[in-house]
Amino acid sequence: GAVVALPDRSWAAVGEPSPYVFDPEARQIAGAATTSDAELLEPGATYRDSIGPGDKLVYRLNLDATTNAYVSAVAVPQLGTTVAYGDKVKVSLQDSRGSDCSSNDAQFGSAGRFPRPLAAYAYRMIEAGAYSCQEAGPYYVVIERTSADTSTPEPWELEIRHVSEPGLVTAGPSPSEAPSEWPSASPGPAGGVPQERQGGTSFFDAESLADGEWTARIEPGESLFYKVPVDWGQQLFTDADLGSSDGRGFVTGALAMSLYNPARGLVDSTGAVSYNGKQKTTALDPLPPVAYENRFGSRVGDKEMRFAGWYYLRVSLSPQVGEEFGNKPYGLTMRVNIEGQATGGPEYDGPAGDFAVGDGDGDPGGPGGTGSDGRMVLVAAGGIGAGTVLVLGLGVWTLLARRRAGRGPGPGMGAGPGTSTGTVEVPTQHTPPTQSYGPPSAW
């Protein structure tokens, strides 16, 4: 009989665990089937679980009446598995009466249908005039997975995080409307000499980027994570180029890029770029400057630019690129523009926590951060004892062990027009409308 040539999938064996590096301090937890058996998610803590097709997992929160609560879920499918257009992860936050405070989901969409981490979040927000989800007491987080019958049924790993945003010091009227106008023109090219910066594998080990142009190597089927500090009043512009390559072929949904806010809420995804061996580029749509008031807007994405802190970029390359053009590292160029001067933010009634840009925390190549070769930068080494040297040495060894091996020279890089073939990840938000106490104003 005829011999059928199967596509080369040497980039990953079916069912191979993702290289995603989970937070080593994450606690193991088991989502319940009902609210009666739900385990508690503590603020500031990260958890690990897994979810199968069609599963619905329930967790509990104990909330006060002044703090905004955000719970995110990162779903990590295994490499080499099959995903479909409508496969998604959904996160809902509900009060004890069963009312949704908010819910969001992220799905693979019409393009870029290959396994990669997806993230979504839900929140309980204290709002003047709101009648639901404002009381102190028990709340529940529901995480759901939807998968097509044609998708691989293996469980997706979950990384769940619960963070709190303090309420405001109410010395005057609280902000309640999103800005209606803001600069939308993209800035010029980032200045300076391009610097090499290989991305991390996850939110936990994401590499930091600042203003400028950054180069890396990305392999078919791989996802790279970066983080960018964006303060109050600042505006983020980002685009990515996939370098040219030898060979002939055509891949739809070759390069996918998504932006997440400091609470790991999906802000925006670029249209997945088709690739024919020529250089291609993709960019995030213009987003408003970071402002507390953005949360009161109606446009999905804009309203997620609601707090200062580290914003995360995930760039993924389709494994089909390897099938068409060869399994090898490909050139990736990231351009980051942070426009505007930092301004004073809201007056929180407590520590800002994740919702602030730390002094030098994660600064590229800076003290306490990581250099472009992935080695930890040690400062003030003089005068430390042998025991400290041993501990630091073990820390560096552990960090290096997590880093992937260095890549050889890849194809050239360049900018060129790309073809948008649809949304890579589709954020869908379902937030109950805000209602005021008392009768309508016309009474």
C-alpha cells in the first residue's frame, strides 16, 4: 500500500511535560467539586493543581469588606498535545449567594492552535454604589476547562495565585470614570544598540526588559516570558519580529504574543502572524497609560491597565514552523517603549504589594537581578563567610540548572509586514453591571 509521510514532531514527544517553571514555593492544593468542600486560598500565596477536560474546580476565599481580591489561573498543557479553537480556561469569583463578582476566560482562538500556557483571572472589587460582592465573608473561585472532543484529554497543570489590592484612603471622592482620551499614536523605533536577552519559561522566571530593542532565540513549540515595569501614568508599546529562514512553506498562526497585568490578567493578544520564511512582525494595539480609573472603563483590555507593577509578555512560536522550516532556533526581536513620566498613583490604605514598581527589582543586569547570560549578579561579596559562600553557590547552581542550554546562531532578524489571521488568545469578560443603592435618580 501507499506510504504516508507523517509530519516531523521531534520538537516534543506527545504528552511531554511543559518546560514551564512553576513557583517553587507554590503549595499543592486539590480543587473541590462543591463549595462545601472547597479549600482556602490565602492572599499572597501561590498554589498548584491540575484540571481535566470538562472539570470544574472550586476554592474558597475569606475576604474583608475593604480589599480588592484577584485570583489568577495559569493553565499549562503538555507539549505535543492537541488543542482546538474553543479550548479554554475560565476563572469565576462568586459570593456566598452564588452571584458572579466577575469572570474571565482565555482560549486558543482561530489561529495559533498549539499548546502553550494560557492565563485568566477574576476579581472582587469594592465599588461605591455596588450592591453585590461587597460584604465580608466567604467567597468562591471556580476554575473550568473546556476542551473539544478532538483535543488530547491529558490534564492541564494549574498555577493559581491570590493577590490583594488595598482599598483607598478616602480623603475625598473616589475615582469612578475611566479616561476618555489618551495618546494612541505608536512611538518611533526604540533607540540604542540591540541587546541579547533570552526569555524565561514562566511568570516566575520571566526575564526583565526595559526601554529598547532586545534579541533572543526561540524554538518551535516554545514560549518565552518577559516582564516590563510600568508605573502610574506610563504607557507601554511592544512589538515582536520573527526573523527570516531558509526553506519554503507556509504556517498560519506562527507567532503569538500576549500581555498580562501584574495580577496575571490577560490584557491583550496580537493577531497570530502567518510565516512563509520571510521576516514578519506583530504588535500589541495601543493601550492607555496605567491609571487606577481604567478599571471603570468598558473596553476589554484597556480596563486591565488598572495598576502599576510588572507587566508580563508571553511570546510563543508554533511547532509547525519546525515542521515546515526545520527544528532549530529562530531569531526573535522585541521592541519595548515605555512612554511618559511616572506620576503619583492612588493613595492606598496599606502596602501596594504587587501593584507597584520596586526600586531596581528585576532591572536588566542590575544588582540582585540576572544578567543576559542567566547568571545571578552578586554584589558586595567581600567579607562573607564560607557558609554564606556555600549557600550562594548552591543558589547560583540551582538557577543555572533551570536555565536552558545556550543556543547557537539562529536565522537573521528583520522587520517586515505580517499577516494577521485572528486572535491568539481571546479574553472574554463577564462582569455584572454596577448598580446603586436606592431608587433611580428620576424618582
